[in-house]
Amino acid sequence: MSRYGTFVGTAVAMFIAWSVQAQTANQQAPPSATPSAAPFGVSPVQDEHIFYHLLFDQLEGRFGFNQGNTLRWEATAWAGTDLNRIWLLSEGRYSNNQLDDGIQQLFYGRAITTYFDALVGIRYDLDSLPSRGWGALGIQGLAPQFFKVSAIGYISGEGHLAARLEASYDLLITQRLILQPQLELNFYTKDDPARLVGAGLSELDAGLRLRYEISRQFAPYVGITYLGQYGATANYVSAAGGSTQQVRFTAGLRAWW
């Protein structure tokens, strides 16, 4: 036999021996060694799990200079999946034994991109002034650079239109010390004297808050806030004895569960 034939025969014999050895090893392997599409015993995708969250983003006292003091709250709660959620938003101010800016909102939200939800629902103005009901449609989420933003439009049964724009940003000074600038703008298309609201830019609420996260869920803060009313809204507020330009020291608590 030639050297070539000897080489080929040896190679074939080695391949057959390797094949038999591999087959024997697979037959003797325990079931747990068999590859599985779900190595941890559950489906790797849990899109339908129900989550819930409650956040008091603002629970604060605003202390003015000859302007009196105000208790301010802004809270958000939601429940649902990564794709579909029910949102409940509540905010208001209490000062001089009066409750104003009492806005309660209920939305159905659906994720339309990785970072944004579309919202549809209702808004109800409930405070010491006459109540108003609105239909609502908007969007909220994280803009580039992780600015938290929302834009919501409203229509009332009387044909009034309104819009609210909000933005905030968390600037990490350290892992626990966070500076948050915040801005809110409110617009209306018609005057509503009963609620001290005028057409155009009605109100601007801005703040700069420095919080310390004792834990991620519990963070006291201090800051400074500005509340301004403009146009016809300023005229209505002044006639009612209110201040239309308020700069105040703020101390409060941010907490979530």
C-alpha cells in the first residue's frame, strides 16, 4: 500500500473513532446538559407582567417674602405593562385657606417609541374655584440627553382649548446629590374669569431644586421657585387680591414606591 493510501486510511479511522466517542458522550449526558431556549426555566420575555409605581415628585412648602406660604404637591401613579399603562396625575397648591391649581388627570398611555408614551384621557379641575372638565391628548417621555418632557392639549365642553408644556432634568453632582431644573407653561385660548384664567400664556411655574437621596426612594430637597401669571390671568389674580409674581424659598420631599 502506498504512503498516500496509508494516510487516508488512518484519517478515516480517526474520524470514525471520534464520531463514535461523541455520540456515546451525548447519550450519557444528563438531561440538564441539553441546551434550552429558556435556561432559567421561564420565558426570557416578560412583557405582560403588571408593574405599578407611585411618585411624589413635589411635596413641598414654598415660603415667600411678605407673600405668605404655600403647600404644593405634584404626584404621579401608574399601573400596567411596558406597553400599556393607566396613569393618574394630581397636583395643586394650598395657601391662604384656599386650594387652587387643583388638577386631576386620568390617562391611558401606550408606548410609541422606546422613550415616549402617547396619552389620551380626561382632566378635571377640582379646587376652591368652579370646576371644569376637559378631554386630553398628549405625549410624554425622555428627550435626547434625558430631559423629561410632556406636551398635553385639552378641550373643554364649552369649546375652550388649553395646552401644558413641562420639562425637567436631573443633573447628577454626585451619586446622591442631584440638581433639578423644572419648567411648566400653561396656555388657554379663551378667558375663564371664574377660574382666574385669561387667554394666551396664563402661567409659568419654574424651580431649581437640590435634593439629597438618602435612598433612591426618599430624598429631601431645598430650592427656589418662581410662579408668574401673565396677561388677562394676571389681571384676574390681581383683582382677587393675589400676587402675580412670586419668588420663594422651597423645602420639600421627593419619594416613590
